[in-house]
Amino acid sequence: MQKAFPKITPASDQSTLVAFGDRLGLDPHRDVLRFTTLMQRAADPFVRNVHPAHASVLVSFDARLVSHAQLETLLRERLRALREIEPPPARAIEIPVCYAPEFGLDSAEVASLHRLTVEEVVRLHSTATYRVDFIGFSPGFPYLSGLPPQLATPRLATPRTRVPAGSVAIGGAQAGIYPLASPGGWRILGRTHLRLFDPEQSPATRLQIGDRVTFRSITRTEFEAS
């Protein structure tokens, strides 16, 4: 019986989706990381970009240089060697966060929904260890798994038209950080002064797929002095 994953399917006339699963999980994440590493090291001239997600990787290509069928043949060959790929070691990144009420716009509501105190919400959020599954939505925005189940909260029914840069938030079973001011519907628990996206730097994003992230609670005075 043929395995369901990995699965290769055309996504558009210039992109192909390589899926390693249909849900969040450590095994699909590891395969995504291995495959992304493999494709980045290969640096094929006909590949325009590689976009990792939770359990899949979108490969954008130049249709003038390679066809869907040709690319699929190449990708299947590489998938056979996937287990031999050793991705870069995970980095440990600490993010300082001020959970003061003026920054934690949704902390009180999250606490009420889960019958917790705001202090318990902060403790749960700041003592967990998270994994960067991928970067998306806006430049430098990390999708983080590892949110304590007690904090899993639906996104806002009506998104905000503007979320301040540095806002630390949760949405569903995930955590994230808004690197730029933008609309957004995640529940905001605090704010960091760190700049997560800087186009003048290389790499431009502070966090990378596979990184291990922890949050450290800081006071308003420490935040303002940063």
C-alpha cells in the first residue's frame, strides 16, 4: 500500500506542494526542516523560493526552465535521501516580554475564558518552551508550537485593524510575535522590544525555522530601558 506522505501535488502553474502530513506534529516538522535544508543547500537555479509551513513545503519555480513533471521527478529523488539530511542544530532564543496591562490587551479576557488569573496566564506562557515551525503571515512572524493547552484560545471574532510591532500573542494552539505593525486577530498577551525583522541584516529575520524559543517576563521599567 502506497504511503500517503510525503505527497507531491501541483499548487499552481509555477509551484509545487510537498506535504509531509495533514496536521501539526514533531515528525512532519522534522521532515519539513530536513527538506527545506536540502533544497536550500541544492540552490537550484530554476527554484525561485522554498516556503516551509507546519507540515508542508511550497516550492516555487521558473516554468521556463523546468516543468512540473521534471521538478516532481527531481523532488522524489531527493525525498529518498531525506533521512540522510542533518539540519542545522536548533538555536535557543530568549525573548524578553513585558506583560503589563497596557501591552497585554487580551490577557484579562484569556484569563476569564480559562478561569485563570492574569498572573497564571503569564506564568504558563512564560515558562513554556516553543518551537518555530515556520515564518509566515508577515516578514519575520514566527508560528510557534508548544503553547500550554490551558491557554489554547480562539482568535478574535473581529481582528484588530492594527496590532503594534513586537506584540506577543496566541491564536488557537499556537503562539506568535508580530514583527511589524499590521492587522491581526491573535490574542495579545504582552510586547517585546526586540526587532524580529530587519531588511538591513542577513538573515533579515531574528528567528528561523527549528529555533527553540522561551519568553522571559520583564517589568515595564526594563522594557522602557531597552
